[in-house]
Amino acid sequence: MTIPAGPALIADLAPTGTLRASVNLGNPVLAQGTPEAPSGITVDLAREIGARLGVPVELLCFDAARKSFEAMADGRADLCFLAVDPAREKEVAFTAPYMVIEGVYADPRDSALTSVEDVDAPGVRIGVKQGSAYDLFLSRSLAHATVVRGEEGVDTFRAEGLEAGAGIRQPMTAYVRENPDVRLIEGRFMEIRQAVGTTVTRAPETVAFLRAVVEELKANGFVADSLRRAGQETSLLAPPA
């Protein structure tokens, strides 16, 4: 079943006549390629939503979630693809997640830290990508450890000799594979629920449309097929809302 979009909804979601979507190339699970030729699940979702509206799609590519968020918050983009987080929900109306990924820690192989719980201890410094979902989560949830922000969590972890680095499981696994002196700590410290978002100023009908489209695309195999084409595990697909 295709969800219909009337003229008022189209004007609300794509007021310029083009659907402007901010894409985070800094998360290789969500998007791949270059700003000139991006690909991946978020690109496919943006183009499908544009097709439902019957308008062209402009992809605004960034190298960090915070920049993608800022583009929509300040009116340069109509859609974003971000992790659901209370700090963002003040400005973003989210759908239910279309995929769920994990936040994990890496540490030196000879470290005494062996569990996720060990990391939240006095004197432990954790490198994170500034403005990422896991930066927001750890900044409010850690009781003892300290967050150290940088352009990339693992780079900050390395450059500053920190006790741990935080990141998304898939790129962190690849990083550990290429750096044998580093290991992943077993388990996850958070689930990162990736969703489609627009501004909270949009009409309720517009937000309902996006939520319905995302659920349809999860149910009909669109999201799983897109993940498969991008070389990602289809197990990342989020359950129905």
C-alpha cells in the first residue's frame, strides 16, 4: 500500500519544491560514497520519500551527525536521518527507528578494563565523536568516567592516549581488525535507534505521513533490501513500531 501525499503535505514538507535531505557520510552504516555520489540506506529513504511526494530530492552531505542536525535545525534541510535522542527531540519530530545499531567501546589490548561497566570509573577518559548519538548518551549517563570530544572518537582515543574510545560497532570492528593492539570490549553500552526526522514545526499530518511511510518500508522489504545492497547486515532492521 502506498501512502498518499496531498498538496498541503507536499508544501509543508518540501516548501521550496525540492525535498532537501541532510545525509551523514560520517556514519558508514547509514551512508557511503562521496558528497557527489552518496549511497546507502539514508540516500534510498530520501529518494523514496521524494518519489512519494513527487518532488526532486537534494542531498546535503555532511561528515558528522551534529552538522546534519544543524542543517535541518536552521532551515537548510527538510529531512534528517539521525539517532533518536531526548536532546534532539526538542527540535526534531522523529519516526520510529528503521534500523538499530550498537554503541561499543574499544580499549588497549593490555587494559584492565574488561566490561562495559568497568569503563564508567574515575580516571577513565573516553574518546567520542562530538555531537554523535553516543556523545549525547554518554554525556548524560556516565557517573564517573569523562567524555573527551573530537572529530572522530577513535582518533581522539589514539591521539590523546585515552583509556577507551566509543563508536558504532561496524566501523569499530573494522578499526580493531586493522589495529591489533586494540580490542573491542564485549557487549554494548547503548542501542542507537536510527530514524527519519523533520522539524517539530511541521504539521501533525506531515509527521504522521513520514511515520507511516517508514513503517511501510520496513514491512515491505525496502529497508532490508537497501541494507543488503550497501553491504550491511539485514539484522539491523528495526522491529515494527
